[in-house]
Amino acid sequence: MIDIRLIRKDPERVKTILALRDKELPSLIDSILEIDCRRREIQARVESIRSARNSLSREVGKLKREGKDTSEIEKKVRELKEEIEALEKEMDSLGDDQLSMMMRIPNLPHESVPRGEDENENVEVRRWGEPRRLNFEPRPHYELGERLGILDFERGARLGGSRFTVVKGDGALLERALINFMLDRHREKGYIEVLPPHLVRSEILEGTGQLPKFEEDLYRCERDGLYLIPTAEVPLTNLFRGEILKEEDLPIYLTSYTPCYRREAGSHGKDIRGIIRQHQFNKVELVKIVHPEKSYEELESLVRDAEEILQLLELPYRVVELCTGDLGFSASKTYDIEVWFPSQGRYREVSSCSNCEDFQARRMKTRFKDREGRNRLVHTLNGSGLAVGRTLAAILENYQREDGTVEIPKALRDYMGGKSLIS
RNA sequence: GGAAGGGUGGCCGAGCGGUCGAAGGCGCGGCGCUGGAAACGCCGUGUGUCCCUUUAGGGGCACCGAGGGUUCAAAUCCCUCCCCUUCCGCCA
């Protein structure tokens, strides 16, 4: 959630910035401002009446102890109460309206974010590695996987429907090796490993921004009111919700391996073949909870931490800075890391690293006490470190040989019992 | 799932219809004492929101797990939900 005070202070500036994301947003700001104004006016009235009620009530107590008649005052208070209830009802409904609108406003892009409509206007920041020169036509990962017997799409669909895949044998081993490899690297960098719940309550999803706006993308367990997490960002970022941390507790670095569950509503027909877009996929996530003055340098190091995994795996990639129109809901600034896919002749996203500034912290009420004793909102960051399934697919494609076998990256061999080839 | 007992400030813990934002203790900060420290003494120390004056401050309102209700008045009584503890049942 963005700061309502920002809207009160300079609505035109907020509108200009939000228009960079979506041209529909500025009109929402006008409605919020109007409601906010009315709500506060009523609040002031309610509170002054309530103040009068409180002092009359105290009076009743005093008089009763003295054995005096209080029926006159009691009648007066009852009248005030009715007045309060009517105003309060109006105030609450305005408050609800305001909050639900505020919850649907995305974060403000940072001033450094390139302006643009959609992903075509994202800006490449750097490239690492040279795509291997293959003297044969590269096969797509799903073809390699099926031929090697490590990806089984047919049986996956039998079990869970479309966008579910069974990973077997050396494929399962490779996936597990990748998870351990990634977690170990992050742990060495000071990230605390966490195994969180995979089912969470709705307010947890509200904290990170998936709800109320993106209900359609989530799997929900109706009977229990719980949702399957779409990313470990959700439980990790919410870990300290409602807490007031000490300044010296910051920064907090967290890492977690979890499966991610996404309905992928609205992506029909996209990436239908292979394991690029699945309803369930494994991901190692990085989350940082930091001092607001440090969050942009923390974003840079977060991206580097994710990049290092690809460097160690010797997979060519590039880093892209998302433009204002392509930015996710909660993010102020985002870098995507894209790895090279030979069969597609292009780079595909394996990580998205964002600084959400105080947008999530405000929803979660995660604060810290600064040196002056003031409570301030923390800044939160998250990034994939990395999407495991897509990394596996990238390994299959980049390390394939003409005979359809796949070499195992050197960095992973110790994690695979010394194996160097999947055949 | 069944039974019982609980959820109060950074922590422990009292309060069970009015004078309670809440005793007392611990912790923390300041001051005093001291050569310095311990001990001791004094003072201070929750969060949110709105308004007024605006470096600083002053006032109102709300918050004692969450949401409703009863009452002139609720931390205190009633209802619903959530969570924790113990016992029983079930179970990886």
C-alpha cells in the first residue's frame, strides 16, 4: 500500500507517477482523496461527540456513588450514542471503501525506472557468458527430457492435468541437486534458511500484495480458508509482520526452497510445451528485510547473489531492468535475470528481483525502532535465486550434445554423486 | 475431533463493570550516589489515528488475541472466530 499522506500532500505527483504504470489509475486517486476528506471530517465529529459522552458517563459514575439521580444525564448519553452510531456507520463504510481502493493501487515506480508501456521497453543492463556454439540443431528441453526419460509430460497430465509434469530418475536428482546447490551458496552469503508453511491465510497474501487483486491466480482451500503459496516470498516476507524490530536486527536475509503453486489464469496458450510454465514448480527464494536507506544497494547485491548461481553453473544470461509498464504490483524497481535458451534463440526469465520499499511493510505493519526512538517501516526485497525448473530446462538445452545426452555442469557434480552425464 | 484452562505493554504478571492505558516486578534510557563500578535512590519508558500550534510540543479518540453485542459506562459481562497450553482420541 502506498502512503495516504503522499496522496494528501501532492496528489498530482502521485497521479503522474501512477500514470506511467496504468492510465486508469489517476482517476482512482481522485476518488480516494475525496473519500479520505469526507471520512476525516466525520471522524473529527464522531470523536468530539464521543469525548462529550465519555465525560458525561464519568459524571454518572460520580453522582451514583453520591447516591444522586442520574436519569437525566443517562438519557442525554443515550441520545449521543445514537448520534455516534449513525456517524460511525458512515465513517466505517467510507473507511472500508477507501481501504479497498488503496489495496488496489500498485506501488510507485522508483524515479530510476525506465519509462515504457510493456516488456518490449525493458532495458538490458548487462550480459554474462557466450552462448555455446553448437554444430547441430539444438533440441528443446522437453524433447531432450522425454528422450532421456527424465521428464514425463503424459503421466504428469494424467495425475494433475495440463501444466503438471513428472520428473524422474536423473532429472529428479538434478532438480534436487540444484536446490541444494542454490541453498548452500545463499547460506554462505549469510541468508538464513527457512522452511515455511506452504498454506497461508488470506491476510498473509494481502501483506505481500497478491490479495485482494490477484485472487484468480491463487489456489484456495475453501474449507480451511487457506491459500497455497505462489512463491516463498509470501511466507518469508511476512515472517515479521506486526513486529517492531530493533534497528540492529537489520538487515535480515532469508532464503527458502519451496514449491510454488500458480493457477496461471490468463496465460492460456503461453509456453504450452515443456516445463517453462507449470502450475507447480520449485523455486529457491531470497528475501531481504532492510533499513529504508539501504534498500537500493541491497537490491544490487541481491541481484548479484542470484546471478552468481548462473555464473557457477556457466549458463549465459542477461540482466534486464523492467520498465514502468511491466513492473509487478508491489515493486518499486525490478531486475529480471534471463537465461539463454538455445532452442528458442532467446533469453527467458529465471529470476525477478524487486525492491518493494515500504509498500509491503505498510500492509504487514513490519517496523523498526530507529536511533531517535521513532517507529519506521522497513523496506522489503525479494528475488528468485533461482526458479529451479527453468534452470533445469536451461541446463538441458545449454549442455546438450548432438547425441541427445546432457552434460552436468561441473558445479553440480558433487551434488549428483560424481555423475557428469545424463544419458 | 472431544474435554479443560488461558490469551493484558519489550518480558513476567495483577486487575474481573466506573477514578484503568492499565498495579507491581524485570528490562531499557536519563539523573543522582561513586575514584570507577555494583548495590541503592529519583525520574522517564506502548501503538495507532485525528486535530491544533508546528525544530519542540499540546489536546481528543481508539487499542488489554480479532470481530460483534449488553450497558449511562467494558480489559472486566454475553456471543462468534483465531491462537496457545494440558489431557484424551486419531495420525506421518
